[in-house]
Amino acid sequence: MDFARYVDARRAEIEQALAAALPAPPACPRVVADAMRYSLSAGGKRLRPILCLASADAVGGPRALAMPAACAIELIHTYSLIHDDLPAMDNDTMRRGRPTLHVVAGEAIAILAGDGLLTEAFRLMARLPESADPAIAARKLRAIQVVAEAAGAAGMVGGQALDIAGGASADDPLDDAGGQLRALHSRKTGALIRAAATAGAVMAGADAPAVGGIDAAAAEFGLAFQIVDDVLDIEGAPATLGKTAGKDAASGKRTYASLYGIEGARCMAADCLERAERTLRSAGLADSALMDIGRWIVNRSN
Amino acid sequence: MDFARYVDARRAEIEQALAAALPAPPACPRVVADAMRYSLSAGGKRLRPILCLASADAVGGPRALAMPAACAIELIHTYSLIHDDLPAMDNDTMRRGRPTLHVVAGEAIAILAGDGLLTEAFRLMARLPESADPAIAARKLRAIQVVAEAAGAAGMVGGQALDIAGGASADDPLDDAGGQLRALHSRKTGALIRAAATAGAVMAGADAPAVGGIDAAAAEFGLAFQIVDDVLDIEGAPATLGKTAGKDAASGKRTYASLYGIEGARCMAADCLERAERTLRSAGLADSALMDIGRWIVNRSN
């Protein structure tokens, strides 16, 4: 299997499903419909939804069952970027090479568009796929729980709150600085990546050992993702990243790169990948697009 | 049945369930756990969750099945107040007689606490009540859809966006100003009130005619609620309201009171109540706490 073609094919399916996922005028006022679409259509890698579908593929389940969860997770990822970019938060004016939503639509509409995307995510997961099968209903409820737990106050929202509240600034005492960083990022970025893979497996009807293996491997993917993000913040060119490079260093934020050096951080990411592969191999799931996504996360340049 | 005692009993049950509904440290970082609880515990009438439980009672279903939806709707109501109060939105500094969350915790944490409450609402509805009964699973998925649709971009979020974007200012051309006001408020306040009643009936296992009747009656309750809100904004004393009175008039916002006068608005609210009673009566549901809640909405002083 050619992984690049796999990614392109999944991405095309996802773009199509995302385009149909949101309410439109006249049911939805144009001002908020346009704002949600502006941010959702800004591109991005669609890493999380592709991961969700690849996870369903890895366990041999029907990929279509995982598509609503895949889209929901991208809606949630998009809302989190909109809110994180707000002046009261990270105050970013560029994202994916375009002005951020609050710059073009104002803060109030940006807050509301984020709220709308988050809410639509759960509506989508509860609604689709349409099915009277009790087994599918049970999977949907479980997937909603997985996603909500990852996105909520104990997950992504909690991670951003720790970040804002200065839970891992370079001025913290250095004892267990790595542990603090991990506590922050396992929530802020790791939880949703992990939920993407887990929800895909759940929707595809995977048994408990497979779900557990995928969950553990995806936790490694999530950690590797953040480590590589920190490295790219230093090494990357703004044109490739589509956002301001060097921002973390400039703000004195503690990162994996600042704590362990670029080489050390790269080694950590490689270790994550190795652990993930071992986990997936023992679950019989290593020869999969899922594992290729782990390699993509570590070797990407944006 | 003594309605005041009914309300007190339901409110006590709801407070107990709400106190257990949110994640706590160490799973959830303290900064966001405290912020969510600050706003959730600020009191308020608990109108929406009581309405949800009364709806379950009206159709004779087990009230306990509706409790998670009742709590979820109060979490969503609370998040919407936090976000609406933000400087970028209505810029309110007092709410329920206390400083608003962004005043005490900062804007970033207020945004995140709102995001957290919204996310936890769906986690709660997907998780509880625990049951392996396929019928219950189907009800939960339906209730999640009802609530998400009411809270989302076509509902409450869309209504607030219309309000922010000036969809109903006193400077608009006057043709069909009442229609515009209704389009705004049926979303901004009406949708969640309606969803509270509908979700309660759905969770209690009501049949389609009962759900339809309750939905229609609750739409009247929602409209009456907003009309009375507008009247109280002019007539009410700040100490009773727990928020700044006269704010709508001062900001030149078009309201039911400004459009139809206080007496006219009061008549409209009474008409809503009459239509709701007729609807509930033909569904055999008029002799219920549900109908008493309609009377409470119209006759309240805060």
C-alpha cells in the first residue's frame, strides 16, 4: 500500500464529509455559519480524522462507521485553534497562512464560532451514522464519551488552562520539569490525538485488547507530535509552518526542545515511535496505515 | 400537589447531581475545575433542569432517567452565561449578584471554563444513566441530538451571534421588527428551554404525540420567558434581578417591552401561556407541574 495515496484518499473523503457536517443558512445565521466554515476550510493536515479512519481500518471495521467521529474530532480541533488564538489566550493573528478568525470576524463571533463547532461535533456523533442497530448505538455513546473526556476539562481544555496559568514556564523550579511538561501536553495536544484513534477503533467495533493497544500507541503518537512541534517551532520556516515560528522560544515557554535540546527531543520522538510500534505489533496491528501515521508524525516538516 | 414544594424538592436533587457532575482534581486541573464550579454554584433558578424533570414526570416516566440531561442543560446554560458576559460580548461584570467569572479569573480561564462546561454536558448525557438497555441508549442519542441542536449554531449560539451582529437593534427598519426579535430569541433563549422539556420527555420514554405536545408547549414557555425578561429589565430592581437592570433600554436594544410596551408585552406572555395550556390539555398533560412551570415563568419577579 502506498501511504501517500492512502492519506490523499482519506483526506478527500474527509473534506467531503466535513463540507456536509455543519448547519447552513437559513437554519443557521449566516454570520456564524460563515465564520465556522472560514476556520474549518483553512486546510490543515487533517491528521486527527485520518488517524481516526486509519484506526478503523487497522481493526478491519467499516471505515464509514468512523467518519462522523473523524469529522467531529476535526471540528473540535478547529474550535480549539480558534479559541487558543484569541487575544485573551495566545493572541495569534496568523494560522495556516491566513489571518485568524478573530482578526477577520471579531472576537465575539470567533468565540461563538468555536462554541458552535464544539456543539456540532457532538450533534454529528449522536446523529450519524444513522442506524437502528443497538450495537452501533452503544458504540456511538462510548465514542462520544471518549471524545468528550479527551476534549473536556480533564483533557484538552485542562491542558490549555495549565498552559495559560503558567503550569510549565521556563521559570518553574526545574525538578521534574519534564513531568510537568508531559502533564500539560498529554492533555493539551495528546488527549485529542489519542481519542481520534480510540474513537475510530470503537466505532469500527474493535474488541477490548485492540482498543487498548491502539489507545496506548496513540498516546505515544500524541507525545511524539508535541515533541516534533516544539522542534519545528525552532527549525521550521514560517512559510512551511503557516504560523509564526520561534514563538515559544520568544515567549520563554518551556518546550521539549528547550528542555532536552533539539537532538534530545528528536531521540525522544523516535523512542515514542518505537514503543508505539511494539504495542501495535503485540496486538497484531503494526502492519497498518495507523503505524505509518506515527512515522508521518515524527518525520513531518510542518 | 404544592408546586413550591415540588420545585424545592427537584432543585435539591438537581444541586446534588450537579455537584457530582464535573471532573475534579487531580484528573482536572484545579484552575479550571474551580472556575467551572464558581459559575455553576452561583445559584440561579435552575429553571431549565426543573423543567426537564417536570417533563419526565408529566409523561409518567422515571424522573431519574432525565436527571443527566437536566444537569447537562444547566451546564450548557451556565457556559452560555460565562461566554455572553465576556468583554468581547456583552461585557457584564455582575451576574446573579456576584462578579462574573472573567472578572475574578481572567478572560482566558473564563473562555476555557465555558468550553469545559459545554463539553462535560455531552459527556454526562452519553455516560449516564448507566444502562445496557438498548432502548435507553437510543433515548440518550436522541436527547443528545435535541440538546446539541438547540445549543448549537442553528440554536442558542446562532441567536447570540445574531444579537452581537445587531440582528435586532432599535435602528433596524421597523417592518417585521417583531418577527426579527422572535427569530433571534427563539434561538437565543427559547431553544434551550424547549430542549430541556423535550429531552426530559424523550429520556422518560414518551411517545411521539406527547413529545410533540411538550415541544410545542415549551416553545411557548421559551417565548414567554424572554418577554417577561424584557419586562423585568425595565421594572425589576437590581437586588431582585441580581444583574444590572435597564441595560437593554440603555443600550438601545429592541426588546418586546420597547416594541409592544409593558402592557402589550405582558398580554403576549399571557397568550403564550394560554396556547401552551391548550396544547398540553389536548395531549392530556395539562394537570402537571410542567404547566405550573409555565405559570411560574410568566409570574416570576426575577
